[in-house]
Amino acid sequence: MSTAEKTFSKGLEGVIAAQTEMSFINGTEGILEYVGIAIGDLASKSSFEETVFLLWNKRLPTQSELEAFTKDLRSHYSLCDAMKTRITSCPIEAEPMHVIRTMISSMAMDDSSPNENSVEAAREKSMRILAKTPAIVAAFDRHRRGLEAIDGDPSLSFAANFLYMLNGEKPTDAMIRAFDICMITHADHGLNNSTFAARVVISTLSDVYSSITAAVGSLRGPLHGGANEGVMKMLNQIPSVDAAEDHVMNMIKNKERIMGFGHRVYKSKDPRASELMTLAKQLAEDTGNIEFYDKSNAIEQVMEREYAAKGIYPNVDFYSATTYHCIGLKLDLFTPMFVLARIAGWAGHVIEQLEDNRLFRPTTDYVGPHDAPYVSIDDR
Ligand code: ACO
């Protein structure tokens, strides 16, 4: 490509950097599909396990395929002793996202062939990372509460098992379904920043663990998956529903970003936000948390009035905050929930990249000086 043909797009906006068969996004009309199936249909009819199969195989499973896939996933629910020791060696003040990133990285040391990059090996490693990360999150949270880790229960679904390992008791069906829907809606989303990070790393033929570790690091940023914690902090700062408007208007006046709003691709309401809004309302009513939902709704109305013309609407993080709060999760476990789900997407993209790899190596537009003199240190 000649220099004249090269274009610079800050933040790579609008640049197509990969092909995928996993998710389709139409940001103008607010459409999200996984392998052609609308996210709303998957949220209401599918399970997280079936959704992961769909993303990794580009088709829905038969009954027996789903059973085999689920059995395989459940066989990896528990952690080895070395991992449990590493988790209990973490300082209890550590942020869960730092612990998760470190523990996923450390999983390479429990693997006898961590650098094996065949598509088949990548699928097996992905299955283990997907199955074990909930146990890592639950074990660390219990460790900081002074409690023993609980081994996974292979009779439980992904969603039920996580809540069981975290709380030590079987969750209600309503909680399981709500959590499952959160997992489905967060599973994949095109070439978002963390997925791009995962693809960039695996494109060097590094290894699956390095790739997913990089993605976790990316996701925790407040402009990406970390925004759900920012939303909850904002909701906690607003004393009542009536105070929501003044609070948001003050933030706007101070040129602060309102977390949970805006998206690089969606210029209409994120369809995942619509799904989670319904879920958050129901859960908030059931758990006596309706004020959080009402505050969120009041913020959305102010933002609609002030920002809709700029194409800034609620994104997936906005109503997931209230949803996770109603499920009883601590604030610093909100972004880790995004990790649990998005491993499905990251792994699927790693597999796609390995199937047709080419090293990512974009270029820079050099804007510095040329022919500059080297001035000796005594003369500077
Ligand atoms: N609140 C207030 N203003 C906003 C917001 C917001 N949430 N989002 C964008 N804007 C404004 C910017 O200030 C900027 O205004 P200007 O043109 O007057 O300077 C304009 O919209 C464009 O902003 P950019 O940051 O250039 O747009 P980008 O496409 O990079 O935005 C982003 C995407 C980073 C997500 C942004 O909307 C944002 O910061 N949102 C808040 C954080 C958030 O919720 N992140 C989660 C995104 S979803 C996800 O990753 C899972």
C-alpha cells in the first residue's frame, strides 16, 4: 500500500481489522445478533452454555451436543491445589480484577503444553479458562471474607454454580435466570477493545493464556467494562430519585462523562441495555431495590433530553449495575462478571484468529522532526 493510500483513524474508528462470524452489530438501528440470532431471542430462550456453543461452533447444538458440551464444561469447574494456594496468597485488599488477570495468566503454569496453538488445543484451553474463572472469583472473594473456597458442583449450570461457590448456598431460580441472562448479553460484541487485544496477542502465536490475560487488562478500564462499577458509584452518590436530575446536570456542567452512556458503535440505545433494563426492573422489584432502578430511569430520561441528539444512549453497563446489585454482588465484582461472560467471546475470537492468522502490525503516522542534530549532553 502506498503512503497516499494509508489513512489515520484515531482510536481506529471505522477501521475493519478482522472478519468474524460471531456477532453482528448495527449501531444505527440498535441491532445485535450472535451468529445471526437476535440477542433478545437468545436472552429469552437460550442458556449461557448454549450461547457459548453457538459462538464457538457458529450454529446451535443438538440436545446431545449441548449435553456433551455442558458435561465437558462442568468437569473443569474446580481449581487445582496450586491455584487455590496462589489465590490465598493474594493480599485481601487486592482488586478482584487484578487477581483475576494474574490468576488467568498463572493458569499457563498448570498446563503441561501451554503454548500449543492448534485450534483444537485452543478450544480445550478456552473451555478450562471459561469453567475455572468463576471459581477463581468466588475463591478470592471468600478468601478476603476469611472463608474457605467451595468446590464447583457439576450438577449445577454455569450461572448457578458461580452463585453457589460465591455464597455457599443454592441460589433461587430467579437469581440463576437473571445471572444467566447477564452472561448471555455480555458474551460477545464484535471487535471491542478487549477482544481486539486478545486477537492482537494471539496473532503473534503467543498463547491462549497471554491472549485472555491481555483482554482482562483491557476490559477493566473505565471507558470499557469498568464502566458498570462507575455507574453503581454514581447511583450510590445520588441520595434519592428526585435528586437524580440535578446530579446529572451538575456532572454535565462540569464536563464529566456519565458512566454507562455512549458507545463507539451504537448511536441508538444498545439492545443489551434494553434487555437488562427489563431484567433490572423485575429484580429491583423482587429484591426491594426499586429505588436503584428508578434512579437509573431518571438518569436515562435526563440523558435522553440532553444527549440523544449526539447519539449518546445507555450502553450495556448502565442497567447491568442495578442488575448485579440486586443479585447481591459487591461493587468490585461487577467488572469481574463481565469477564466471566466475555471469556466466551474472547476465546471464540482467538479461535477465529488461529484459523486464519495474520500478524497484526499496523503502522504509525510519524509527526516528529527529521534530520535533527545530535547535541552532546554537555551542550544541552
Ligand atoms: N457522557 C458525556 N459525554 C459523552 C459520553 C458520556 N458518557 N460519551 C461520549 N461523550 C461525548 C464526549 O465528551 C465527546 O464530546 P465532544 O465531541 O463535545 O468532545 C463526544 O461525546 C465523543 O466522545 P468520544 O469519547 O470521542 O467517543 P467514543 O466513540 O470514543 O466514545 C466511549 C465511546 C468511550 C464509550 C464514551 O461514550 C464514554 O466514555 N462513555 C462512558 C464510559 C462507558 O460507559 N463505557 C462503556 C462502554 S460499553 C463497553 O465498553 C462495554
